[in-house]
Amino acid sequence: MGNTSFSPNSLDYEIDITRPIPLEEGDIRYGALTFFRNRNPNGLTPKLVRGGDACLRLAVRRDAYTYATEGSSDRCDRCELRDTKLPLGTPVWYSFDIRADLKFPMVDARFICAQIKAPYYDANGGSPMFALRIDRGRYVATIEHLYEDRDVVFTDGTERSRYLSRYGADWCFNSARAFDHHVFGNRPRDFKELQVRAMFATCARGLPPHLEDEFQSCTTGVIVDRRDFLPDDIHKWWRFKICVSPTEVKDEDGIIQLFVADPENDDEILIGTAFGEFGHVGYSDPTINTGPDPSQAYQYFKIGPYRDKLRIWGEHPAAIFVRNIKRGYWNVDADLSDRRLKAHTSTR
């Protein structure tokens, strides 16, 4: 299972944040990760913090950098490091230590700490396949799936996905709580494709009130097996490990697993496992294609702040600290592969 164009060892990296390489136009390379100055509107330049285990401060602040040529400084704030793209379906894991600044703003707005991007509508469109977020001082993890024309029925002038139901009737029994959010441009067949955000994991306090109001659907487009909660304290160091084996073949399911550890003892706790069509790869026949060509579908990792530019953030920086950033090949075991196949049958 998974893309075979890379050897397992070639996927490995461990970032030495103490040896940055300045590049042209303000870009900075940290081994396999790069900070692109003109892709990070309102992002402060990454700052190395020494003492004990060195870490990198990644922060955004209102109007800190308004000259980005990619992304809009009027719409979003970013301070992200990203790695190079891999063919969609490559099974990998990412691991990193993270904590939020003690003065991190507590507001009703999304703040993405780390994410794995993959195509959903076209080669670049869509929200991240996986995202680790901070919302109102709480860790939240989300995953995404897409539905297409064959997944829709038209009833009383309304377009409805067969995956979605209204939250509250059965409190998402045998389904995942969800937010039906992205509407992509119509294809020639006059169909609007939509991307669904599903809740993967929360801390023990659950969702903050503004997300309770937002996640008002349930979806069977993904299967989520939750085993534990995310950490409650965003200001303490935690080690997150994200294992992904995204969708490589059209209409097949992928796998995502999330682990958390206290870096002081390194005992990993499985937070949850999810199955679904993670990423959107098209058919090889371009006349029926609704996604990127299979040879042009990629996945990649980003770590660092991404947030909407909203006044409630105020004027002060929102910062996180990261260290021990690593990537490796994920050897998906047979049990997970069997569960993936069963999940695919139950969600299609």
C-alpha cells in the first residue's frame, strides 16, 4: 500500500534548527524545511531561542509583513515552514515538539499549528487533509473529505450529500461531527463540489462554544476511532506524531493516526485513527476527471501559524515554539490495512 516511487530511507529527515541557511529574498532554509518570505504575509522572521533544548519561535502579528506576493496580507497571517511535495499516497510520519507562548491570545478564531496539505478540488485547492489547531486555548485536530456528484441527491431544490446529516438527532452515532464548508467552482456538468471538515480529536474540555455552533453536521464519509484526548495545556511541551497514508487511487480510502507524548518520558499515546478518502486524486481519463491528474497529485507538510486576519486577534503576536521536527517512512501494518479495506466498504 502507498506510493512506491520513494525508498523508505529517502523520506527521512531530522531538522537542525540551529543551522539556518539564509537564501535570497529573505527565505530561510532549515534542512528539508523552508521559510518562504513572500508566502508568509504578516509572519515574523523565525527566531532561534537558545537555552536547554533550542527551539524555534514562529509567530504572526497584524500587519507585520504586508508585501507577500503569495497569499493576501488583508486575509490571513502566516509564519510557516514547509517541506517539498511528495506524490499523493506516500506513507509517512511527522513528529515535532510544540508549545504555545504564555501570552498566546485566547480568541474565538482558528489558528493552525501544523498541517498536511493534499489536493481536494484541483492540484492546490482546499483545506488541509489534517490540521492541528488551537481554538480558544484548546488543541483541536481536524481531517477533511470531499463529496462529488455521485454522492448527491437533489430534494426540493436542495443539493444533499449522502454522507451528511444534521447534528443533534443521534449525536453523530456511527459518524463524525462535521462542518460542510468549502464550495468549489462548478464543473461543466454544473455541479458544486464541497469539502467537509470532520472532527478528529479534542482535549477533555471538548469544543469551545464557537466551534459547537460551527460543527452542526455529522458525516459518514470518514470513520474515526478515538482512543484518548489531546493535551489540555497548550503552554507545556508536547510531542505530536502524525502518521498518514493518504488516498493514492481514486475512491480508495487512506489512513491517518495521531499520537501524543510527553517529551520527558516519550511514552506515546494513541489519540485516534481515521479512515477516509484523504486527498482527492482524479481518474486517468480526463473527460470524467473531477480532480488533479494522478501524476500531478501531491502531499506536503507545513508547520507554523496560519490564521484568518480578524480584529479579535488584537495587535500582539501569536507565537508557538517548535523543536525536534522529524519525518520518516510509515510502514503501515497489516491490521490497519485490513481495517482500511473494511472502512472503505462501509463508507461507500
